[in-house]
Amino acid sequence: MKFEFTEEHQALRSLIAGVCEQQADPRACYDGQSMIDTRLWSVLCSAGVVGVGVPEAYEGGGGGPVEQVIIAEELGRAVAAVPFSEHAAAAETVALLGSEEQRKRLLFPLARGEAVAGIVLPTPANLKAVEAHRDGARWRLSGHIPLIPNAGAATALLVPAHEDGQVRWLVTEAAQVSALPTVDRTRPAAAAEFGDADAELLSGTDISERPGELLMTLAAAEAAGAAASALQTTARYTTERHQFGLPIGTFQAVKHRLADMLVAVENARSAVYGAAWALAEGETAALSASLAQAVATGNAVAVVSDAVQLHGGIGVTWECDLHLYLRRVKALEATYGSPSTHRGRIADSLLDR
């Protein structure tokens, strides 16, 4: 496995960073009722970023998990209020499992960002909550999902259901999606009611683990990006804030804390990149994705919490952006499994060998 970024990867990172710096406005979701940063989403769509993982034949960028992780990390740095990670996981599933006719019809609007996709992961609770049945040439979905992460702005949902002893994936635009208040308004969750909703069964067979592995990796990348931005903000603040006539960054206790934060950020990024490369190579990435989620989200919460402390009283004010980062990383830690949950999965897998 070649673990190295190319010049194209670095250019992509610079592009996303520049777009976010100019266009991202995460506070808009707190100041109003918006479910998505429409200005940023529109620019990302125009730049072809939203569909970077979609094959080129369907107006996508033809990229893979490595490119998607770079994007997710930079969006995390900006606490961007766009559902990129979930949208990317849903689009990849359609690309892998859809028939040629389904790909042509579904992937073009997803690649352009004209449709915003949400995804329901095949957890035991979700599979129990939704039933699918055939209705002539189409399918119907019934049931209720009480919580779908970052689906407040979704216009289409990718939903798993049992069919003939397998987990099959269906696409529906007929679900009643209701946004839910959450701690992080830049990633608005939603509930979905499937009242005999019209749906379409993707033709491919079960790959139930892949969407979750990709989504956990992208969410971990968001957390790593948020932590890196909080560290950068704090390092700059400690050179500007003076006590006893000196920058507080010259104090030994502060320097040690910053050094620990840097190590935590770099460990988080390494875990995320490792999972991305495993996914790109087509390997079974369950353990790599769990490691990324455990390390990145756990470290991100610690780093951002330390950033708040090093800012002193201003760190807990509404005007300071650190609360946006803390909301993001705490939400990501809870959304796709806690660090202890993922460490338990890794331990169980190792002990079973």
C-alpha cells in the first residue's frame, strides 16, 4: 500500500481550504432555520467536489476514499454545514449496486448536488424499524427511523431492508423527513416516516458493511480536521495573549499542553488516512474504520476541550468559535459509535483470531 499524497491530492486540499475560507458560514445555521449552508454547497457543486467519488461516466470526479477524506477533513476544519460525508457514502452505494439504468438516472443529480442524499446505516435497530415489500414493478417502505444523522436537508434517502435473507438497499424520495434539534446545528439530524413510501430497489446484492466503513472514516476525518483547526487557533492565541509581560505560549505548562494536542491531532489524521487507503485498496476496512473513529473522535474531543481551557474565559463565550468545534466533535463522537464501542469491536476481533 502506497501511503503518500500526490500533487493532485495537495491541490484538492488547497482548493477546498480556499473555498471554505471564502464561503463557509457555520453560524448561519444558528442564526436562522437553515439546514445547510446553501452558498457553500452551491460552490462545492460548481467545483465538482460534491460528486468527487462518482464515476466520471456520470459527471463525477472519479475519485475514491482518499480524495473524499481530504475533502471531509477540510470541511471539518471549517465546521462546514454541508452533508458531504453522508451524501458521498450514499452516492458510492448507488454507484456500486445500481444497474446501469439506475446509475444514469440517480447519479447525475447526486454528482451535481441537485439532489441531497442521506443514508440509513444497516444497524439491527434500523433494519428492524423498516420493512420493504414489492408493489408491482416498484417497492414500498413502511416504518419509522427516529434518528438519521445529518439528514435534515436530504431530498433522497438510501435505506437498507431485509429481503430474502439479505440486506438490500432501496432509494426513496417519498419519505417524510423531519429535522431534529441537535447539539450541532451544522449537522442537523432528522427522523423519517415511511408511510408505504414509494421506493426503488438497487439491483446489486448486499454490501452492507461498506457504506458504514466509508461513512465512519469520513466522519473521523471531519473530527480530525476540526481538532487541527482548534489547535491552530489556540497556538495563534497563545502568542497574542500576554500575562506578566510575556506571551502565555512561552509558559512551560502551556507549551506542554500544546505539544500533547499536536500529537493527538497527528495520531488522529494518521488513523483516518490509514482507513482511507484500506478502503481505496478494496480491503476489508472494518477494523481500520473503527480505529479511525475511535482515535479521531476521542482525540478531537480532548484537543478541542483543551483549546477551550487555554483560551480562558473567552473560550466559553458565544463570540468565540471554539464552541462550534466542540459541538461538532462531540456530535461526531456520539453519532457513529463511541471510542469505547469501537475499541471493543477491535478487541473482540483480535481475540477471536
